Amino acid sequence: MDASVIPGVQVVRRPLHILFCVDRSKSMDGIRINAINQGIPAALHAVSQSMKQHPEVEVFVHVLAFGSDLEWILDNVPIGSVQWKDITAKGKTNTGTAINELCDKLSINNIGDRGYPPVCILLSDGYHSDSNMIYDQAIERLNTIPWGRKAIRLVIGIGNPEDYDEDSLARFGNQQEKIIKVEDCRDLVKYIQWASVAASIGATRSRSSATGDLTNNVELPMIPKGDDVW
């Protein structure tokens, strides 16, 4: 029986926020952005299915696309109400500016303090275009704010690792494997799904809150390889 429809059981629900930061710079044009436009909706469907066994979890979705500017494609949308809008590639790669915007969204004023640890997934294929100072300050802020410290933070590096700044991107992640490296874009959809579902389930196992004393975050299993991903 679906756990969400047990008669006579009243479930107190807590929010789980999933936030994607998507690089939509010009270098992402073509197969890469197309894979993201397929991968995120597929991942959200998979998360929704997996959460049927967790009626206590209420999932909200945020998708920030960043290039030379920022655009919230989805902003605090219940997962069952998501209507996807395709992202188009253009502009530079202002990753630091995007992380600052993410920090604003992770504030207690925006998402409260009693939910599950947020899931933050950064997808990028390049070096950040904004200054090192802006990027460094954004990462420092992310590591300082309550939900930034306690979030499950994943990075998906797209394409040849020589084409993106591994060291900078790795500073965003806080899992055993700092960057999920996806060289073949044909695999990107399934890696997005794995990251989204694994992180969401992991978050629901945490008893942490933004204002609690627990500082150690959920550690996800090592990333499966090849056909075992999804």
C-alpha cells in the first residue's frame, strides 16, 4: 500500500527543498543543454515517485539558470506542480554570482528552519567568468550560512575535465566525491536522476535543522559507474 494513503493516519509534513544551479553559458549550447532539459524533469519525476514512500516529506523545487545573468526557471514550486520551461544557452559563466543568489534562497527567511537539509546541485562545463574574489566570497558565504553548511551539495561537471575548473567547482561540493564527472552527455540524464534521488532520500534521513547543533551532513554512497547509475 502507498504509505501516503494509509487511512486514519495523520502525517506531519516537513519541507525538502531541491535547488539546481544550471550553467547556461554559450558553451552549454546543443547536446549539453538539451540533456539538462531532459534530465531535470526526468529526475523530478523519479524523486516524486521515490517520495511516495515518504508521506512526511513535502518537496519544493527551485531551478536557477545562470550565464551573464540569472533567471529562476522554477522557484519554490511543489514537485507535483512543476511545469518545465526549457533553458537556452547564452552568455558567460557567472558561477560566483549564482552561488550568492543561491545563498539568498537558502536563508531561513525564505525556506524556514525546520525542514530537511536542502539538496543543492550545481551543473557546469566551464570556468567561472566572475572574479576570483566574487567566487571566493560566495563559497565562504555558502559555507557559513546555516542551510548552506547543512545542505547536501553536489557538483556535476559536464564534458572533458580539462575544460572546466575542477578545483573551483569542487569547493561547492561537500560529499565524498567532490565532482560527478560526466564526459559523455548521453550519460548526463541518468547522472542527474541518480544525484537527485540519492540526495533527496539522504536528506530525509537527517534530523538536522537550520538552527540545530548538528553540523555533520548526510554522506551519500559513492557514485555508481556506467550502467549501474540508473
